Amino acid sequence: MYEFPCPHCSAKLRLRDRSLRGRTVDCPDCHAPVRIEESPDGLQGVPATRAATAPVEQPVTLAGSALAAPIDQRRTIRIIWGACGLLLVTLLLWTTWPASKAELDTSPPVQPAPIAEGPAAPPAPESPPPVAADPLPVQRFKGISEQLARHVQQHAAWPNGQSPTGLSWLGTLEQTNPAAPGYRADQPWNDVANDPFVRRKLVEYQLPDVPQLVGEDGYPAGHFAGVTGIGPDAAELPASHPRAGIFGTNRTTRPEDVTDGRANTMLVVGVNKQLGSWAAPGAATLRSFTAEPYINGPDGIGTGQADSMYVLMADGSVRLLSADTDPVIIRRMAAMADGLPLDMQVTGDPGMMPNPAGPKPAPAGPMDRPIMVEIAPEPPPFNVQRSLQQKIVRFEQTRPLPLRKLLFQWAELAAIPVDISRVPAATLDQEFEFLLEDITLRELLDQLTSAAKLTAETSDEFGVRLIPVE
């Protein structure tokens, strides 16, 4: 850096190098011409004059690369260059910024809808709202209703409570299932030969809100029962009786027998007590209304709800009955031909109706002689010895049970009655547990009676009678 005073105004002049040596420049302060010359110390400025006829030498501006400008002027130059750089960056960003969503949308423009000629087109129909699924108990009732409807369509009647082969009405329906194992009709339903058929757990015959899944007979339980009517003898009443329901032990009921209307008559109820196999005839799959309260009461009728129950009507509909339903209405719904509507303003109770009077036989005339016909003796009701010889692969009762229930299980297995009227209640309440394999029903009975100090009498007339050992 070379520094020397202006010969005209003494202002300090600064040069970065010797490139202006021998040339004339203007002083930045006084604008007088100064010639740059060599000096012993480096460079110096001497006054210079311009001839009128001499070519005017282009003055060198102080912003050039050789002459250092004053500090304020350099700051101004920096600001100008910074502004130019900022403008350049802004321009680059604007030209390279991604296009907006609207600019990137290459889908074709939406064409205006054509104007329909003639009368205005009707609006498109609204889609129907989704239908809520039925509760699971209702689905189970409807599944049974469909099976019963097919049976009625094929046989023109509902199934008997006990089929000729010894099965319940549910077992009769299950026989039509092509996926079910074969059923040995020549053997009792609870014979070991029929175990593949009857020892299956069928969820379609169980209710989700009834926790007991095994019956008191040790078989997979069923939670549905056909309605036999009103009173403990309802299952044995004729179809014309005002207390009779649709189901009966050996009663065949046709749709035309339901004179009260199928929409007003119960067909199937749920059961939650006194459970047994879905294949077993009798109380396991047939129920009548005998004692109030009818819902979750002593009859063991209910579907698991605390204050209501579902019922299947004869027309295939499923109703939810509240526990507050008048018992008279429930009795009217249980009877199929009492002639009473489901209206409490109409008096009448099928539970109080007398038995219908049948036609009286004509009196025998004096000249009529009775015809004597020799009648063959009826076979005994039971074949005890045959039942006692049945084999059991395994009898397991690891949880202590009262002798009363164990004898009930044995009677169900043997399909013969057991008379316990002479056994003290204290003995029947004793609890036992057993684990026996590959035994006959006779051997199982001996195990039960010896543990309770009882002896068994057998007969084809009465079955089995238990007597305390003296």
C-alpha cells in the first residue's frame, strides 16, 4: 500500500500497487489533476496540467481496482452488492419453487352435467341404513325356528317331544344334519354306541348367557325346551285340552291345532336350571309352566337375563318378555287352544279351565252281547337285565355330588327309573366321588349302593328299587 499527500489540497491518497505509475488521476477531494511519479520512498503525486490540444486522458475513478476509496464509499459499495445478492437469491427461489397443488393438478376439468331434456329426472334413491344384527340369543332362537319350519313343511306337524327312536325333538332335528355322526336307533339314546352323536357340544342349542354347559346327566347341555303347556301334566295332555301347549311327550301337533293363533302361542323357551342333554327326552328338552314366578323361577325357565327372557313364538318371531308380564298372559301364551286373546280386559285363565268333556259312549242295549276278544299280554315296560349289561367306557365324577344326583345320572344312563322313596334324606344328601373305567351299569350301581349302604331290587315292572341295609 502506497500513501502520499495530494500536491493541491494535501488530502491523503492511497494506491494498492504501482499500476498507475506515470499516469494522471483526479484527486477525490479537490478533483485537481495529479500525476503519479516515482520517488525515493515509492510513489508521489505532482501537480499536472492538461494542454488544450492534448487528448483528454480518461480519468481514473477512485472506485477502480488500483486506488483505494474512502471508508464510507466502500461501505456503500458493500450495501449495494448485498442488495444485489439478496435480489438474485429471491429471483432464484421464485423460479425454482414447487408448483402449488392447483398448478400440479393435471386432472381434466369437470364437465358440466348435461341438462336433461323433458321432465326432471327423479333423485337417486338413498341407500337404506345398515340393519343392526340381532342379539346372539335371538339368532339361536331363529336358527331353531328355521329347523322346525322345515320339519313342519315336510311332515305337516311339529316333532314329538320324544321320537320313536327315543330322542328328544332337538335330537330329531339334529338327525337331519348331514355332518352329524350316525345315530343307532336300535339302541337307547344314551347307549355308548350313540356317544359320537349325543356327546357333542352344539353351541346352536346353547344360550350365551347361561353359564352351565354340562347337564346334570353328564352330557353337553341343551338350553332350549319345547313348551308343553300349563301344569305338571301338560306333556301328557291331548292336543284339544285348554292347558296343552304345542309340544308333548307323544303328542303330534299340527299347525291347524293352534287355534289361538301362532303369533300368540309360545313354541320354545330357554332353560337355565335342571339342565340335561339336548338329545334327552323329558324335562331336559320339555318344560311347562307350573309355579310363579315364571321367568327365572322354580320351573328353570329363562334365557340368562335378570329381568326378562326371550321366547320363540309359533309363527317364527322372537319376543322379549319382561319379568313384570302378568302371569295370566304367560299362561295364555303357553296354551295353544284356550280361546283367550292376549288382552287382560278379557277375563279367563287357561290354568283354571276344566278338562273338556269327551263324548259319552251309548248305553248297551238289552240284546247287545259283548264280543270277547283275546288280548295278547302287554310286554313289560322295562328290560332291566339288558340295561344293566350296558358297558361304560369311563364314569368320572371328581367333584363330590349328593347321592341323589348320582342316582339321577345313573337312571338317565340306564333309561330305567330308580325308586328312592325308602331311602332316608340324610343318605341321599351324602356326597361321593368316583372315577371308574370299563364297567357295566350293574357294576356302577353296585358301587353307588355299597358306598351308601343300600341294596338294589330290580324288576322289569318297576325298574330299580333301593332299600337301606338293615
